[in-house]
Amino acid sequence: MSATRIRRFGAVLAAAAGGTSILLFTRPSIAGNDRGPSPDLVRSQINDSKAVVPSRVVQESALIAANNSNPLDILVIGGGATGCGVALDAATRGLRVGLVEREDFSSGTSSRSTKLIHGGVRYLEKAVFNLDYGQLKLVFHALEERKQVIRNAPHLSNALPCMTPCFDWFEVVYYWVGLKMYDLVAGRHLLHLSRYYSAQESAELFPTLAMKAKDRSLKGAVVYYDGQMNDSRLNVGLALTAALAGAAVLNHAEVISLIKDEASNRIIGARIRNNLSGKEFDTYAKVVVNAAGPFCDSVRKLADQNVQPMICPSSGVHIVLPDYYSPEGMGLIVPKTKDGRVVFMLPWLGRTVAGTTDSDTVITLLPEPHEDEIQFILDAISDYLNVKVRRTDVLSAWSGIRPLAMDPSAKNTESISRDHVVCEDFPGLVTITGGKWTTYRSMAEDAVNAAIKSGKLNPSNGCLTQNLRLVGGDGWDPSSFTVLAQQYVRMKRTYGGKFVPGVMDTAVAKHLSHAYGIMAEQVAIIAQNEGMGKRLAHGYPFLEAEVAYCARNEYCESAVDFVARRCRLAFLDTDAAGRALPRIIEIMATEHKWDKSRRKQELQKAKEFLETFKSSKNKQFHDGKHK
């Protein structure tokens, strides 16, 4: 038996020992001496609707096996969009890759975005008025990447029309010309052409749009297109795709120190703690990539306590309102707020998300929105709507920390950028930070290129991620939900213990299809065959079956992992999420064999997490402004 076959057999045994479902395929061990699988094999593994990711036991074993004499090529620290993008890019180049994340994939900034995949309309405005070629390049690049994100994850992203209301004729001309320039810059990456609508047409498209604002009458609106996504599910999809491509990805695993080679003074690995078991181990790598987002300075300080900071943290707050605030399929832009920012109001997963703010903040694991920031957003949108804007309508409110990057070699703070920075200010430690969600793929490509150069690595092929469908995306189309609606039923357990069939209604079928792509049938099978077809919360399409599926197939290890990142209930409706927790924990306890103490701990942690989402129930104070 060849060495590769022995390793494959060992991986299957390890998975069986961990009590996981049988792997429907296996891939060569990450710690082996052979190169990774061919690009065609990687694509077929990722696109296989029956593929199952390796268990946590297998992934942790692979990281432990990466010792000093047989290190990984790259160890990634951070499981946000950029970190998971780096792991996927490197693994598909045939490199041996590991990734560790202290909390959960997308637990930080990557799950707290505006949910837009955009080129940056206001960056284009700055580029034109300031004659800033750097800003223009940023827009060109982001528009190219926008199209690729939508192409690579079609089930999790889509084009969204956004309306810019105009209250005098100068605004009509100004925004029409500006957005036509946006179309022009997009070129072949254009989603749809922008166009002008009259005041009457605008009111028909957006019924809650005010016909008068500050004593000015609506003259019309200019509608343009950007992309929209389910951010944390896209991030989790990146992690799962990287795992299927051969990377050993491990969430709830924290880097507690970096390992240095005393002779060369180079970083050659990390000491890692499994935060679920408390177990500590060393993982060695030729290059360590620091993709820890707002926390990247903390990682850099593990290499050098006196290192110059490169992160200028900025807080972005968003709120979620009921669906009647905006029509399905049309967003609204408040082009100028009192502090000069743009505020978006967008339909998202059956509700309306509005934001964002931009203010200085301190870096913390669980940032909380301040009441004045929530009021700022309510103020900004209330001038443009004919519906009464009430604080009591806020279903959820959250804050995310933007890691605005400053090149540590720069001499002044003017180098703070919305673009990304890649640097190696300590041998063997490549840091990637800054940028934005839309450009995660190219950021990852730049980081991997820098890692290859730093470690003199030998990839078997070039970057493949420009055209690489994520898990669930290959073979999916917008009508895929009809298969679920026609072929499956939702078996629901009654209070008496009997199972009764329920229809797989359109709302649930569409949700499953968009959230899981071609993998949605596996969720539907659990709902039908295991009696988990009941909704987790009234008025929302999330099913009990999703909890079981995510625990088995998506490295979902805690109640918060599910309620915040696998389904988006915490972000959509904090109170509904709280009511769903007992059933979520009951199902996860069965899947992960939790004892009574762990169940109690999970409930407490989840409640504390939800308290940081300032819904109307959790508001800090009320000044009577938006009653």
C-alpha cells in the first residue's frame, strides 16, 4: 500500500473515531510530502453535492502532524473573509495549508457588514473631485471583484437595484451623470445600466419614499445596481470550500504564541489552544499569514512587543427594521447625511437593513452599538420616508469594527486607506489587512503571493479563485428551490410526540436554496426523514433541520455559531433568536453529545451575545425622538 493510500485510510479511521458521518471521499493528508491534488480533482471535490468536509478531529490531527521536520507551507491566523480566502487560494495552488480561528468563521467584522458587494460610489466621487487616480483604481478593481463574487457564489449573492432620490433638478443631473460614470467604469463587469425614473415612477417602485423632504418636492430618482450577499454564510462557504480543497481549517482554536527559530529569528509556527477542549499543541509552517482583521496588531505583537500599530479601528453600526420599510428587491440611498456619509436602506432576507456609521472605536471582541448611533441612522432615513420611523421597530442593531489599514513603514497617518496592505515586518510573518469584503479574493491572492515569496514555496499551479464556485454554487440556479417545494415535505413533531407532514412552502424552499445552494436537498432530507421540519421562530423560514445539518457539516460548534453565522436570526430579530435558543441548544446537544452543564453554559453565552444586539427590547435609553 502506498504512503498516500495509508494516509487516506488513516484519515477515514480518525473520522470514524471522532463519531462523525462517513466521508464520501477523502483527500491526501495535509501533512504529507506529496503535492496537493490536481486542480480538476479539487474542482470536482468542491462541486460534489455529496461531499462531506473532514471532521474537526481530522483537521486538528493534521495541524498537530505539521511538525518541525514536516511543516505546513502556510498557516493562516484568522477565519474571516480574508483569512478563509487565503486558505482557499493557497490550497487550490497545491500548497499544504492550515487555518485557525479563535472564535468562529466570520465571527468578527465579516458578519457585520452592510451586506453590499460594491465598487464604492463615493470613492468614485472622491476620485473625480480630488483628481485622485488611487481612488479611481480602487473603484475599477472593486467593480471587477464584485462581478467575480456574484459569479463564484450565485446562491449567496445577487444584483440589487438601489434608488437615489433627487429633490431638485441639479441633483437629478448630478446623480445621473455620476452613476453613468459608475456604469462606464464598470465596463464589461457592469451588472445592469443605471436609469432615471420620474417622481411618480419612483413612488410606485418604492411606496414608502417621501414625496417631500425638508420642504422640497421629489423630482425623481436615479437607480443603479450593486451586489448584495449573505456575508457570514459566504464566509462559512469559503472555509468549507478550503477544507474540501485540502486545507485543515479549525475554528475555536486560538494562537497563544508564535514559534521562532532562534538561529534565523524567523517565525516558523504557532502554539495553538483548542478553546473547546483546552488542549494545546504546536503547528509548524514555512510562512504564517496574519489575517486577524482588527486584531492583526495583537498577532504582530506576539512577534515583537514594540511593533508599530497599523490598524486604525472604525465602528460601523447597522440596524434592522421590519420589511414594510422597503420593498422587496429595491434599496434606497440617503446620499448625504449631516456628517457627509452615505446611508443605505436595503431589503435583506425578508427585513430591512439600514446603516452605516463611521466613528472611532476601541477594538473589542463583541462591539456594541451606542444609542446615539442608532438614533443617527433613524434620523437619516426618516427625512426620506413617508412611514413613521420608530425606535420600537428596531429588531436588531449591531456594530462592526473596520480595520482601516496604515502601512507601518509610512511616515504619517495620511496613508490610512480603504485599500488593503500586505507587509512582512517580521521574517516569516506576512500580514494582510484593510480592504473590504468585495475585494477579499484579490486580497487573498496578494497575501498568498507574498507568502510564496517569503517562504520560497513551490505551488503546483497559479491562482484559481477568479473562477472557482464555492460549495453549493455549481449547478445552482434561481429556480432550484422548486425541486425542494415539489419533492419534499416538512415532517413536524407535535406536542403529543406524533409526526405530521407539512408543506415545503415557497418561503422555506427559497431560503434553503439560497442559503445552501445545491446542498439544500440534504437539509430537506433531514427535515423530512428525521422529523425536523418545524420552523425555529414564527415568521422566519429557518428550520430545525438546519441546526442538525450545520452541526454535522459546517463546523457549527456552539449555539451562537448557529444563531449568528449559520442562520442569521440574531441579526434579523434578536428577540426571536432568544426565543429559539432552547430548541437550538436541544438539537445541538444531541448532535455534539453535550451534558447538562454544557447546555446551561451555551444558553448563558448565547443570551450574553444577544444582549450586545441593541433591539428595542435591549435599548440602553430612550430620548423620545422616534416613539
